[in-house]
Amino acid sequence: MVDSTNYPDWMERAKQDYISAKIILDNDGPTNVAAFLLQQAIEKVLKAYLLHQSGELVKGHSIGTLLGLCIKYEPLFKQYQEDCAAIDDYYIETRYPPDVPFEINKDEVVYAAVIAEKLHTIVMDKISIT
């Protein structure tokens, strides 16, 4: 499979992940699944921004790394470095059963949703989708 190089496609998938996570949270579903979806929503919105800026799709899943690349184009992203570093853990740790339990409570996931929404808003303000 070849990933799209059309940044609106990435924004749409980010939106779908975010909405899915919110549905899970609003219905007291599994926080690990919601956390993973929020990490994915952030990853996709940052990839959309980078694709818009550079015309190239950046590979990788670390939102900390992606955010670092975004900061080169827009310093406003810098304020989210600490949050994205924490949310980065949701990519692997929430998906597979660990030997050492990875604890994540609903408040942490709700906060990740706030960060996802803020980053989505920033990206929407910086790019235009037709």
C-alpha cells in the first residue's frame, strides 16, 4: 500500500481517529484504545502539515519527531513538545499486552484529546483545504 500524498486525506483520517477516540471516551470505553487513536490523530495531523509545507510525506510514527520537524516551519508548535513526548508512549504501549502494566487513566486520555484538538486547530489555521 502506498500512503496518500494528498494532505487533505491525512487531515480527514486524523479527524476520524479523533472522533472515534471521543466516542470511546464519551461511552466509558477502553482508555488504551482511545489513547492510541489520539496518538494516531496527532501523528496524521502533523504529517498533513509537513506534507503541505514540504510536498513530501514524512515516514515514521514518533509525534515528538514529527513535531520537531513542524517547529522548523512554525515555532508555535514548540509549546506542545512535552505533551507530544508523553503521548508518543501511546503508540506502542497501548496496543499490546505488556509484561509491566502501562497505566493510563481517563483524565490523561482526555488531556491527550485536548492536545489533539489544539494541534488540529493550529494546522487548520496554517493550511487551506479545498
